[in-house]
Amino acid sequence: MTTNGYIQLGLYMVVLIALTKPLGAYMARVYEGRPFGLDRVLGPLERLIYRVSGVRADEEMGWQTYAWAMMLFNLAGFVAVYALQRLQGMLPLNPQGFGAVSSDSSFNTAVSFATNTNWQGYAGETTMSYLTQMLGLTVQNFLSAAAGMAVLVALIRGLARRSAQTIGNFWVDLTRSTIYILLPLSLVLAVALVSQGVVQTFGPYAKVSVVQPTTYDEPVTDADGKPALDEKGQPKTKRSVLMEQMLAVGPAASQIAIKQLGTNGGGFFNVNSAHPFENPTPLSNFLELLAILLIPAALCYTFGVMVKDTRQGWAVLAAMTIMFVGLLVVCVVAEQSGNPLLAKIGVDQRASELQAGGNMEGKDVRFGIVNSALWATATTAASNGSVNAMHDSFTPIGGLVPMWMMQLGEVVYGGVGSGLYGMLIFAIVAVFVAGLMVGRTPEYLGKKIEAYEMKMASLVILIPPAVVLVGTAVAVVTAGGKATIFNPGAHGFSEALYAFSSAGNNNGSAFAGLGANTPFYNVALGLAMLFARYWLAIPTLAIAGSLARKKIVPAGAGTLPTHTPLFVALLVGVVILVGALTFIPALALGPIVEYLLMVSST
Amino acid sequence: MLGQIRPAIVSLALFTILTGLAYPLIVTGIAQGLFPSQANGSLMIGNGKVIGSVLIGQPFDDPKYFWGRLSATTPFAYNAAASSGSNLGPTNEALSKTVQSRVDALRAADPGNEAPIPVDLVTASASGLDPHISAAAALYQVRRVARTRGLDKDTIRRLVEQHTEDRQFAILGEPRVNVLNLNLALDALK
């Protein structure tokens, strides 16, 4: 890796960690209802929302009601996004005149955005009207993120309270997350992105003439608009001259800001944040990257404040950061060392002052290797899923890193809310493992961890791998699953494994060669996303409810302190061990075989 | 439990107005007020017509111009209405073939130049719209462009150096050359 590479990665980590405390402290104030400044300005808006929607803000809920409210709210969001896509042809703000999205694609996208996955089965600029992007996708970008934060706050309350029947009010947590945290941050980020060149307009696509007209093979369509075929059954083409370019634009900046901050990841354009109008400069790239991990990292500090021991938050953050930095370095080094098969053809892949070098297939020059690998690692560490490079074209080991990051369960920072609640479940498992070793009843933050909590925690940890592995197995043995695999051999298997790892952990990124906009993948991945979101969120809330009812046990001589380096190492060990034991066989069939083939053919 | 139905539906409606209408409209208002050029696609005007966006690459295959990245968009390269990467895996034979044919095209356009070719010049970008190439990729093409245009190599090299942007704030991203700007400057040399 180059010196500048280390500097860029270091700068990113320093800024990220430096912002953890101020933002985390602010969020703790928001959730604990202490004054924080913005409440004076936006308080009337908050109270208006409660009044109109009939919410009694001072009335708290038990965990069942809390879960029920979240499910109902997500269901309403799902119906709205589905309907918008099906009806967009008849609705306004559709300058390109797009028709209804297919029913299976609409189902997939509606599930995807309601569950904070934001898997992109569709191509934004050729499918979605501005109205659908705004009222459907942008809205769910906010609300699915806020719902994740609400579940986290409920779990933290469960840990912090003693002998309590309630864990908070879902509507209050949702509203406060949205208007005090996500909206202000998005507004600032969106304007900063526009200053760098991210588009924000309601005008139609712009037509420009090109400097050098070039010729290309234009597909010929028959009278019905279907591709015409020649005698050999190949699509017929004719030579055409390209005189002008049509530039897709739209209200992108507002959506991209929340796409990044809410660990959503569904892009405005097909290639997501690789598109120059979605991510035009290295600075916009830095800000978007920062936004991916900003809230998930800061929530660790919020957790510490709310359980009245900030060391607990730092310990969890340390565990996350250790795993992140380790895998990040692997990814950067793999991509920087390039593709030996291209070296044979006389291609120069060495990094120098004049070029980034490395594996540049599927990467843009302004980002080069370091920023592409950093993005790939961050976007899969968090359940963001946006991309600024094509993961499908990564080297085998470079592509293994983002895949395994997702398979670890999206707990290395993870999604806003969902990442930390996933990690706290791992912490419960870690104290349980430690308790087994010394033969004591495990406790976490003074709460005894008993059979009920362990059953729920096991569900949370086992469901995503089951969804991923069963889904991949079905895909590679059925015609519907195999039909749209794009790359041959082991890499094709990786495409299917990646898709289910992504959907089964609510990430949303892809090995995008896989043709996922088919009935098989739309439905299968849609179901995977539903399982992965709610079968995790509901057991998590059950744990919250159960812990809230318990008394706090004073720490004794046999209590394992959960803020020490020992515990950090134990936590990292549990996460890595579960991820490795579950997925190494599958990874061996995909990226690892491909790596061995690649090095042996040179 | 039924009591949660009204908040679910009504608050979704309210949040839709707030985050789906008010928020994008406010951002658009600020964007169009403060950064009108950027908000509308950083378009460049020449001879009274729009000649491109500084952020979006254009296809070049004439030897007298600098060539950009390969673009995997369909049906033609640099289709800015349908962005796409190639998604070819590292061991896919199709990738080696595409790279080989680009290497052949570059060598055919510049006989006698046997220097190793900078990797970004023979690989497809992520977006299919990458407006940049590395400084190495631009310098590699200086000889061809100079000969085709009958100009001095040093003149062209100086032009490339003038159009090489450093990392942002000397730290972020990678040094790069905007191909469209460079080619427009070439045409302006005369």
C-alpha cells in the first residue's frame, strides 16, 4: 500500500472516531428527553405529529406492543412503496414517462426499502419516476433507519432499567430519530454534496452534443418494440452514429444524503455512488463514506451514556473497529496487487505517482484503489450496501472481504440501530460463553442472562446464516437461480452467495453481474430480507422486554467486567468464530477456489 | 393493539410529506440558489450550445483525441442515461479478451510504442461514465496524439501536465486528468 493510502485510511478513521462522542452524546440527549437545542426549534413539529396521529407521547409500551407498532408501520410503508411503483405511470413528476414497475420487482423493492436493506433490483434512472424516488424511496430511507434506531433504543432501555414493564414508546423513538437526528444531518450533507456536483433538480434529463461523434451497433427492434433477431437467432444491429448524450439527472442529492446516513444504500442511479452525478469528487466521496459509519459508530457512545457507563460503549466500539481495520487492510492490499492475468497481457498495474495501479476494472479513476476498497469494506461492515466500485470485478480476496463482512451479521458498526443491537446480542452470547467456562450464571450490565434470553439470542444469530446458506443452495440448484448468473465458474457461485448474504443481512450491495431483476430473485431475495429484518428485530425486542423486568445484580468477585480489553477480545472472538465456522465452507467454493485458480494460471 | 393502526397510517402520511416532499424541495431550493451550475449537472457551454458535462465522460476513439476509460454501458459507450459497469469477474475470459482487444487497438493506433499500458486505460470504469484517466494513461497517449495532429510532443505533454489535477486538498482521491477538458483544449490549440 502507498504512503498516501495509509494517510487517507488513517484520516478517515480519525475523523470517524472523533465524531463519535459529540454525536453520540447528542443522540443520548434526544432519546432521554433532555434538552439539546434543536428541540426548542422543532418541538412544535414533534408535538404536531403526535397530535395529528393520535400518539400519547407519555404512554410507554411493553415489548409486544412496541414490536407490533413497528411491524404495522413497516407494513404501511411497504404498501405505499408498492402502490407508488405500480401507479407511477398515472402520477405526476415523471418527466421521462416511465410506466408501472413489474409486480415482482415492486414487491422486492418495497420489501427492500421497508427493511432498510435497499437492495437495488432495479436501475433507478431507467425505471423510477422522480415521484417514486421521493415519496417512496426517500421516505423509507428515513423511516426504515429510524425504526432500526428505535429498536436499538428499546434494547438499551431494557438493559438500563430495573424491574420495569415497558421499554419506551415506538412512535416517540421513531419521530425523534427522524426529525432530530436524520433530517438535520441529511440537510447539511445534501447541500455539501451539491456543492461538489451532485445533481438536485426537477428538470428533465439534459441533452448534450458530443465532441467526437462515434459509431456503434444499435439494436434493431421490430414493430412491437422487441429486439429483432437475424437468421442465426442473434439480435440484429445496425451501424449508427452517436451525436449526442442524454444525461440522467434528478433530485439526487437529497436522497443520497439519507441513503448514506441511514445505512440504506439504494442509489438514485443504477451504478449508485460510482455515478459522477451521485459522487463527483474525492471530497464528496469522503463525506459519503463518513456518513456510512457515522451514526452506527456514534450510537455506541449513546449506548454508553444511556447505561450510565460510557466505558461499555467504547468497548463495543473497540471490538468493531478492530475487525473493521483488519479486514480493510486485507481488501486494500488484495485490490492494490492487481490481477495477474492482466499483467500477462502487458498491462502496467504498479502504483506510482502517475497512477493508482492495481485492479482498476470496475473502479473510477477519481477514487482509485484505496477509496474503492475502503468503501467496499465500510458499506458491508455497516448494512449500507451503496457502492462506488463494482464488487463483482474485485479480485477474489478483495471480494471475499465485503462478502464476509455481511456474513458476520452486519455487526461491525452495522446498520443504524440494527448493527449495535446485533452486536449487543453477540455481547450477551460472549458473556454466556465466558460464564460456561467458569461455571457461573452469566450477567451483562448487571442483568442475569438466562435461558429465555439465550434462546432469543440464538435465533438472532442463527437465522441470517440459515437464510443465506439455504437461499444460495436453492439458487444454485434451480434453473431460475442459475439462469441469470453472469460470470462463469466459481465466480458465478460467488454471485449467488453474495446476493443471499446481502439480502439475508439487510445489506443491499451486490455482485451486480447477477441478473437479479427476475421473478426468482425478486421473490427469493424479498423473502430473505423479510426474515432477516423481523426475525431479528422481534427476538431483540423480546430480550429487551425480558431484561427490563429483571433486577440489577450488584457486580461481585465472579462478574466478568465487560469494558476491559479481555472482553473486547472475547467479543471479537465470538463474532469471528461464528462467522468463520458458518461460512468458510461456502467461501471455499467461491472466492477461495477462484483465488487459487487465478494464482495457479500465471 | 388496534390502537396502533391510526398512528401507523397517519404518521406515515405526515412523514411522507415531511421527508418525501418538504425535505427534497428545501434541498432543491438551497441547491438551486447557492450552486445552480452543480445542481443542474455541471454543464459546459461552447458556441452557444451545451457541449457536455465536466463530470460525465464522452466516448473518444479517434487517434487525434485522448481516449478515456472503457465503458460498459449499452447500447453505446458512455450512455449517461443508463450507467453500468462491466461486472466481469477477475478470472472471466471475457475480461482478458476485452483488455487484449483494447491493448491491440492502442498498439495499432501507435505502432512502435511497446511500453506497458497503464491499467486504467484498458479496463472499464465502475460507472461507465468515468470522466478521468490517470496521468500515466494520458502521458502514454501523448506520442500518438502528437503524431496524428502533427504537433510537437512537448506541447502536448505540457497540455497534459496543465490538465492534471492533484488529489483534492493534496490528500483525498487520486491525481487525474479530465479527458473531455483535455480534448477540448487540444482542439483549441490549432
